[in-house]
Amino acid sequence: MRGALAAMLLAGVALACATWTSCDATARPALHLEDVTGTIGVGVTVVSGRAPSSEILEVKGGGVALIDFDSDGDLDVFVPNGATLDDPESGPGARLLENLGGLRFRDATEAAGIRLRRWSFGVAVGDADGDGLDDLAIACFGPDVLLRNAGGRFEDVSADAGIGSPAWGTSCAFVDIDSDGDLDLYTTNFVEFDPRRPPPRGRYMGVEVMAGPAGLAPVHDVLLENLGDGRFRDVSESSGCRAVPPSTGLNVVTLDIDGDGRQDIFVANDSMPNFLFRNLGGGRFEEIGARAGLALNADGAAQASMGIAVGDVDGNGLADFFTTNFSSDTNTLHVNLDGATFEDRTAPYGLGIASGPFVGWASAFADLDHDGDEDLLVFNGHVYPEAASGLLDAEYEERPLLFERRGPRFELARPGSAGAWLGARYRARSAALGDLDGDGDVDVVFTELNGPLHVLRNDAASRAGSAWLIVDLEDRTGGNRRGIGSRVTLIAGERRQTRWIHGGGPFQSASWQAAHFAVPNPPAEATIEIAWPDGKPQSARVTGWNSRMTVSR
Amino acid sequence: MVALVVLAPIGCGEHAGSTAPLPAKDSGDPRVDRALELIAASRPDEANVLLEEVLDGSPRDARALLYAGVAQQRAQRPAAAIPYFERALALEGGPPEIDQVHHFLGWSLLDLGRLEEARRAFERHLELRPDAADSHFAIGRIDLEEGALDAAAVRFRRAIELDAGNPRRRSQLAKCHVRLADVALLRDRLDEALEELQRAVELDPRMHQAQYRLHRVATRLGREREAADALAAYERWRPR
């Protein structure tokens, strides 16, 4: 009897192998990341109110940023961290993890002088004062914060710098709005919320759930202009960014969308039309989201936009945007046709229906398998603890989605096929991407709501057999040292690949500020073309594959 | 006599199921008949309460299983709908309309992103009812999602052929033209897309999704008056 059972089980395994073609552990598919959270040396729990969540303030989770705070050439990890409803000003505090190499980290929070305990959400990395060191801007529930990097130690310079919008800030992004070489700052604000007087509970799909955002008052975003020395002034009104209704802003990316040499701003709003602020020059913007086709999806529906991924899916050299949305909806791929017109092409790229049951958050394009095109990563997790497949059409904890680019489309990787993490369920929120271990491929960190910070190690560079190249920019003409807002194009033979070093990130987060490429069968000669944030072009010869090169001006 | 209960159109997104007519024969249980009326009245949760009562006493009641699945689907709970459909399909000798279970199962699977299983369900439905326009349409949606534009267009046109001239199917016909417009747009054939969308809004002027697309396409073609009219219609009919 037992033998028969064993034979059946083995037959099942054989069938599974034939079906999934990945049973041989030594023949891993190229698309594979390993969850190494347990071995990085530090445990971080991202606090965001109570568990389970009962108010909307608790469900956005905290951001994460990659920053080389000690200028030693590797990426460290900053987690702003949240707090609780009873004391939003005094949570467990932000954490800074110093990269020791080999994907080992140590807690450097205290040594770096970071004492931020306010409930914090989004984070941006940039050299705000032009001293050559990356600083941290943090969007908070309560006054926003600027932490100035004074050589590996941080000082809270918010008050002196003119930072401190009291609204509920969700995401922020550095951007040089006036091409003067320094970094200005855009912060999305969400809704008015008072933890002492929470709104009455609402209903969703017939189930009683927490209130919001419907019924809560949206809040204007904030645009701050850098005066050149790390002090800022509020130009929200004068810039034209207030010539829109108050909004439920959740995320922002900044880059030159129409190729006119000026930095534009794309804002993801929750359950209302997205904004595209076109830079008119002279510090003025006009909101053209509806005209450009970015405000709504193809059906003319406003979505609950949260994550934003920036990539060039159709190879026309223009930035396309993928936004993540709520369950019982689809994520949306807005393809940039000509710099002024976007079209919802979610379905033909294979990115629509698969996302139906998921509440999507952080999302990013990256060539994770080094096959020469960018794949798409989406982290998910529902906001309602009541969520269950039989009740709200979705689970509370949800697995990430990984779409592998194959030819003209994206194909959804099977759960677990790129590592056990891809089959696991999380309350995931933010994420940041970068080469954490310096091996030439893109690793991932992501946060969970009231859960751990996860690290996914990618070893594609050593497995895939393709050449890789990482391009850093160095702009010595002003304070925007890393060239935030630049476009970087690799021309290798007949192939052109385009990346953006944009402000803002996957969701409330800041990925590394570098351009990563993989090139199967690389030619001997290749060229990098840069469009700097002010639109000025520059070319450089690729000096060697499997290396990191810096292009300066 | 078979009474046809046409379930309310869902919209261009086709979320949560089809517009296929659901035949309601006298079930012999007034609770099942009442449940069907509730589903048609967009009160699926109330329908489900009645149907669960029926299923408590008669767990193999095929119609109750079918309608319970449809109720869950209409409440936008496709994952909850699937077990009902699967239980109905597992029965031997179900009622005549049992073949429609495949169709509704297909939509639930589609809503969950399970494209291949959804395709098989719709194909099974077409084996039983080759003239089921909604299943052709649904397979076209899967083809579109898979980037098979030619195959998608063939399905949408077949659905149009099958429903042509049926005044009860104007909304569904409009959806097919909208999807043909989507195919045309992906081929950068703006004029063709415009024509399809003009047909769609002629068939169903209240289809705000079609009006929005028409606004976008007319704008790109420089047809400002038409774009403005479509935008006004979209604003008039879109849900608030």
C-alpha cells in the first residue's frame, strides 16, 4: 500500500517536472532572486499602526531608500518607519542600515545621528545643498523632514531649510524644475486625517471596512524650490501646481517626459485622475494629464494609482508609465506615443487581467534576468484586513507578480518559479532596486506593512552569460550631482536600450540613481547617449563590459 | 416556456462576468426563481442568501449552484463563484442550461487572471453552443490580452455576426466594436478605430467607455468637434 502511494507521489513529481521544467536545482531559470532577509545581519520591522489595520493612516506602510550615505561606493538602506495612532510623533524610529559588503548590513542609525521618530512614509534621496553628499527628504504624517548628510552623520535641518509641510505626506521626489542645477522637491499629500477623531467606518463590496479615501478631504501637494544652498521656498501656487483640485496624491516621479529639456512631474492619485504637470519653463507648470491620456485608463476611469514604474516598453526612447491599482481593477500601462500622447496598452502587453485580484503597490522595470530587456516587478497586499477571496475578491496577504519580458509582451512568471518569495504572500508596500552586492545585477529590497524588510539577491550577472554595464552620472555643474532627471541610452549594435534616472520611485521609495543594462552577445563597441536634466546631450564610448562607468560633465 | 432574464450589462471592462442571457425555467422552487430576479436586479448578496438556503437542503440542485455562482460573480467575487460552478459541472444530468456554467466559469477564471483555464471553459461552452456570441467575445478578450490581434478581431467579428440585428444585444454589440477599435489602435489605424467607436456609440450612446475612447481618438485625428461631443457624452454618462 505504502509502495503504491509512493509510486503515485513519484508519478506526480514526474508530471510536475514535465510541466514546470524546473526540477533540476542546478539548472535554475535565468530569472531567479533569492530571499536573503534572514542572513543580512539586521532585522527591521516596519511599523505602521496596529495589526490588523483599522484606519487608513495605517495601511500605506513605510517607504525605503537606497543611499550611499557614507560615500564608500555601496548602497546602504534607509527605512523611514511609521508609528501608531496613539502617538504618531513617536514611533520606533527610522533605521539606517550600513552595507558591509556581501549583503551583510549593520545598524548605523545611532552612529549616523538619525533620531527621526515621526510617522514617516515616502523618502527621496538627493544632494539638496550641493555639498556632494546625498541627503534624505522624508514625507511624514505631520511636518515633512530634511535630513542633511554632513559626512556620514545626518542633521535634521528641516526648519532652517524651509521644509515642514504639516499635511499627510506620502511620497516625495527631487527634481530640478528650473534647470538651475539644484534640486527642488515635490511632495504628494493624501487626505486630511485626525487620529483622535477617526471617521466612521465605511463599506466596500458589502463588507464593513475602514473609512477612506472616499469621504475624506484630499489635500494639495507641495512644490518647493531650492534657493541654491539647501534652503527652500514654497512655489506650489506660483508654479501652477495648485491650479488643480486638492488631490489624493500617493506617488510621484519626475523626469523629462516630452523631451523638451525641462523636467515634468507625474503624480499618481488615489481614486481620482492622475496629474501630469508639464514644465513650461520659468518655473511654471500646466496640468495636462487628461489631455495627454495619463489621467485615466482606456475606459475613462480614474484608478487608485499607487506604484509607478518607468520604462521604455516599446523601444521608442520615450518614457512609458506602469501604474499599480486596487483589486477588482487592472494595473495600467500608459505607453508614451510621441511625448505628448499616452495610450493605455495594458492588455496587449499582457499586463491587465492578471492583476485583477491584487492591490498593487511598488512596481519597477528592471532587466532582472540579463536577457537585454526589462522585466516588471509588482508588490501586492490588500488594505482591508477583512479581505479574503470569498469576501472581497482578494486575499489580505498577496504574492508579488513578476512579469518576464518575452518578445513584444510580458509573461507572468509562475508562483515560485523565480524563487520561493514569488509564491509567498505578503502585506507588501514599498520597494527599492539597486545593485546591493556590487555584482552587476539588480537586487531588490521591499517592505511589508507591520512586517520585515526583505532583501532579494539577484545573481543574474554570474548566471546569465550576458554582458552588463552600469552607468553613473556625475554632474559637476550644480548640486544635482547624480543627474536626477537624465535619460541614458545604450546603443550596442542594432539595439538601443533606454533608462531614466528619475526622481521618485516605485512607491514611497527611492531606488538607486544609476542606469543598468544587460547585453547578450555584446558587440566590441557601444555608445552611451545622455540627455542631462536640462536636455543637453552628451555621448560616451563604453569603455568595457561587465563594469561600472561614470559619465561626467 | 423559457423566460429569459437578461442580466445587466457590466460595462466595457467586462469585469465580473458576461451579459449572456440566463435562462430561467421554472425551477420548482420559488426561492430559486426569486434569487434569479434578485440577481437581475443587481442584488446578488440577497440572492445568495436564498440560494444558500436551497443548497443547504439540496446540495445537488444544479440551478441553485449555477445561480449561486452567478450571484457571487455579480458581487465581484469570482474566486467565491468558481466552487459553485465546479460543483454544478460535477453533477450528472444537470438541467438544460447547465452548459452555460462553462461560460460563467470562464468569466470568473478570467477575472482572476487564469487565462488558459478561462479559454478552455469558453471553448467548452462553444462546443455545446457554437452560436454563443458572448463566449466568442470572451475568447477575443483573452486573445487581446495575449497579443494575438488577428485572432481577437476574428472573435469580435464573429460575435457581431451572431448578435447582429438583435435589439436586445445592442450593448454587447457596442462592446465588440469597442474591442475592434482597441485592435485597430494597436495597429495604429486611427481611422478604423474611429469608425468602430462611432458604431459603438451609435449602438449604445450611454457606454461612457466608448465615448471616452472616441474622444481620445477623435482628438488625435484633429476632429475637435467630434472629440468635444464625445467628451460631453462621456461626462454625462460616466459613473459618479
